[in-house]
Amino acid sequence: MLIQFNFRNYKSFKNDTSLDMTATKISEFSNHVIENGGEKILSLAAIYGANASGKTNVYEAFRFMKEYVVDSFSYGGEGKKNRVVPYLFDADSRNEESEFEVFFTDPSDMKERVYQYGFCIRGMGITEEWLYTKAKTARDSYKTVFYRKEGEELETSGLPKNIVDNLTVSLEKETLIVSLGAKLKIDKLRQVRDWFVRNEVLKFEKSDMDYFTTDLLPNGFTTDEKVRDRVVDYLASFDKSIVGFEVEETGSLDGNDEKNYVINTLHRVTGREELQSIPLMSESSGTLKMFALYPVLKSVFENGSVLFVDELNSKLHPLLVRNIMLSFLRPEINPHHAQLIMTTHDIWQFSNDFLRRDELWITDKDSEGVSELYSVADFKNDSGNKIRKNEALAKNYLVGNYGGIPALRPLEIMEELAD
């Protein structure tokens, strides 16, 4: 489980920023709290804020860290991926390193150790990287697996000398030790890399595709009718009219070897004996989004991993969003303690009848374009008082009591256009 995600100097976030999934000592919804690795952790976090306040940048920071860990060999050098984007509105930050760090527990680790892993990056080069572990029974005693700093000798106490020698010889300035160690099949390092691999980060940028390639479909969907039946059962949670699928293999796109498929949904229509077939891509945007969510939800629930979604509420009814969120809170559906972190504008979920105050987060941006992230549980008003659990949270948020709302004025330009 993700315990804490920290980052600094990334896009609009100039200063140290922390998304802390640790449960605070508030009393509401104690059943939302999971004990793991000696920590009390939450399964949900909903991030609110005005447009351009930094919500998506929190998502982007987590996505950048995941992608860099999984594939740091693709960064740096001519023709490789773009470098990290720091806060650009002052010269110092523009040239400073950016930092990313996670504290987490791994569901495959029966000893429930806590892992602390992070790195600093400037341009195309890693300036610092570290990995520490802590036993479940320990309070603050972390043991060093390795510590790396630019210009200094690699520090290790949790890796054999021959492995350290292999790492030192093969390590490039833009490559992470965790990425390299996983490639060299070093178990301690592969375990960390694999935790990132299992996590899912989604933005649904491909929702307008005319074809679904195999990597966008549930495993076995094109060949196994039982898999398709399970998808039908899943879709029936909000739409019982879809009763099956037709799948037709087509030629590859752009001359590649990857198989592509045309998929039709089968509907049972009142008053008609035969099932009615329409292209899947003719379904509503909400149905397509839920279809695309199925393999992701299946994966995170099976693996106990993190699902980070930008604007989960987009194109989905609030009741459907709440149903997804409730799935992460139900042990019978989520026995391995998967977590959902989402950015959203869905004010209906901003409620003390549904979520804890430490599950509600807000992004706000100051006059210099610097974003900050804070939880409702930690927010203090001008008098220094924290938010009470019985406050009308949504109403108070919308009137600006907690920050994170747009500063609006009438669209006076429209008067000129109307003349």
C-alpha cells in the first residue's frame, strides 16, 4: 500500500509536497482504515481544486515517478524521452533538481516491511537515489539498502559486494539503480520496481479510438467467452441492456504485427426477440470509460496496487463514481487493500457522510503560480481552527472557506461580442 508520496520542484509544485495516505486520529469512518506494516493507511484519496490549481500535476508527478522507475533506460541521450519539468517561474527552481519519494508496503512481502524509496533528478541526470526498509515492528529504525549521490561512492549495506560491483560498472547517469537492478534480476531491487509496475495511472487519452488493440482489452477477451461474460456482469452494475459481445479480428494497423479487433455490443431490446448489435465505439462515452476501466480495476484488486486516475468523474454519473469508490472500501471486493487516488470536480463526493476529512484533499495556487496540496483534516482557518467533522463540507468548500476554488468574474467580453 502507498503510505506517502512526496515530491518537490515539479511543474507548478515548487516546494516540498506530500500526499499522505496515513490515517489521522480523527474518529469518523474507522472502517476505512487498514493496518499494514505497522501503519494505519487509507484506501481512498479524492483531490479537489480549481482548474489550473495543480490537481493534474499531482497525478503527473506520480506518473512521472512510476514511468521513470519502470523505464529509466529510455531517458537521456539523443532522441530519448523528455526530461523532468521543474517549476519554471523562477531561475533558481528552473535549474534545481526535482525530487520524488514514496513510502509503501508490498503485498507480496509477508513480513510487511515498509519501503522508503526516492530519487532526485536534474535535467537528464540522477543526482541522488536511496532505498531504505523498516521492519513492521520497528518504530523509526530504517536500514539502508543503498544510497547514491552524484560525485560520491555508492553506499550499500543491504546488497552483496559482487552485485554492487555489477551495478557500479553498468550504471549510467540517467539510469536508476532500481531499474538496473531489476534488469539484473536482483530480488530486492526488482521487488521495488515491480511495485511501480503494478500501479496504474490513467487519464483516458485514447477513449476516441476506433479500434481496440490487445493491450487495451481484458486478458482473454478476444478468445474466451467466459471473460466476455464477466465483463457483461461488470457492465450490468450500471447498464443491464448489454448482454454480450461480438469480436471480429481485423488486419493490423500501420503494417505492424499487432492484432486488432472490431467489437460490437449485443443488446436485448424490449419487444424484439433477436439481440441487437451495435459497434462498441457507438456506445456512450461513459460506457466506453467503464469498459476501459474493467481490466484496470481487475488488476489493482487482484494485486493490491494503487490506481491513480485523473478526473475519474469525467463522463460518469456521480452515483457510478461513488459505486467505484465504495468498491475500494469493501473488504469482500478489495481483500488485498488496493487504493484509489483520484482528481475530481464531483462535489457530491465532498461529504462527511461518505468520506473522512483525511481522504479529502485540495490543491490551491498562489499569485506566483505555486501550487500547494493539503488535506481537509489538516486545514486551519484564519483563526487557527481545524475543520469540524460535522461541518457542511461541500457548501463551505464552494463558498471558498477551504481555498482551492476559482476566482470568478462575469464574462464581460461576451457583452462586447453580443453588440
